[in-house]
Amino acid sequence: MSIEKATFGAGCFWGVEAAFAAIPGVTATAVGYEGGQLAQPTYKDVCTDQTGHAEVVELDFDPAVVSFEQILDAFFALHDPTTHNRQGPDWGAQYRSVIFFHSAEQRTHALAKIEQLNAEGRFKPKRIVTKVEPAQTFWRAEEYHQRYLEKRGQASCHI
């Protein structure tokens, strides 16, 4: 079994993690922070909207069971990729829509998916603002954030 890694920011990481964890072929998930300047950021740091980090979910997946393309479809279905630095009532750069790619192939697939969805007019009249950036250091969030909804017997949150 060859496991690959993928990292996505799609707003508050609690619901995003729960959605990805439910996908057959996703073998592990962790929530954390990526894309900022501060080393070892905390939730309190990231919530200031001053560190540049996004709340993200890093996942491991088995490409023999689920393709990166299918994971991209789930990503674009579970949040609004047309809102800049906002998801529902949550706003700030930490809630931005972003794909941190781990390979040239992931980058190519992500950019092609964005082009395809915009060409199809899936989110008309808006356009996708999702950023596609190289993976950086993933800073694992505090333990109480991991599987947050699952620990509380919830399947989803407000978004």
C-alpha cells in the first residue's frame, strides 16, 4: 500500500477534518496550521490573523482506494471556494481556501480542477479564489482540536 499526503484549508478545520475522515481510502487526518511565518504557532496565535497561517487538514490517503481527483471533488463540495478569507461566519486569512500540494502532480490536478470548475460555471457568477501553494511546514494543532467533532458526538458543524 502506497500512502500519499494532501493538505487543504477550507475554513474552520473541525468540520473539514470530519468530512475528509469519512472518505473511504483516507487513512489518517490531523488538523493544524500551515502557510505562515511563525514557528510552532498556537490556536491563539493563528486566531489573531497576524501569523499568515491557514487552519488546515493534513490527510493521508491510499490512491488505490481514493484518487487525489476524488479528494479534490470533496474539497470543493464541502466549502465555498469563492469567498476570500471567509467561510460562513468565520473570517480572516486563517479561514482561506487553499490547497498545499505535495507533488507536481497534485499541483497540476488542483489547477486543472479549478480551471474545469470555473469553465463549467459551477460557482457562477463567482470564480474560485482557492490558492494552490507548495506544502510548507505543517504545525499540528493542539490535541483538543484533533477529531474535535467526533469527540463531541457531532458529524458536522455550522457550515
